[in-house]
Amino acid sequence: MRTIQKIIFFFEMRPFGVCQWWARKLGINTSKVRLGFIYASFITFGSPLIIYLIMAWILEHKHYFKFQRKRRNSIWEL
């Protein structure tokens, strides 16, 4: 297999869920977020692709980060 084909196969077989995560956070349809990334990539010559890959890496390794908020006790629950 050629190197380009390996890279394409890797990205086709691993959905990272970045658009789905953003759509859930914003409360909109996933396809609209994907279209936004595509349009932004054409307008800005591919720089959102770098941002997308960084977000994909963070979402892939989120267990190393503390994204979960701990519930704090209020002063009335003490």
C-alpha cells in the first residue's frame, strides 16, 4: 500500500467525533458543523484542518485532561 493510501484509510476508518462534539455543545445538526469546517477550509486555505486535528487529538486523549467538573458542595450543604 502506498503511503497516501494508508493515510486516507486511517482517516476514513477513524471518525474522531469533533463535529459531533461541537454540534452537541452548540445544539445544532452535525452536518451543519461539518459544512462549516469545509467552507472555512476553502475560505482560509486549510487552516481549520489544523485546528480540527488538534481538537481530534484532545478528544482522543481527554482522559489525560481533567474536563469533568467535580460537583462542589455549597455552603448550605456543609
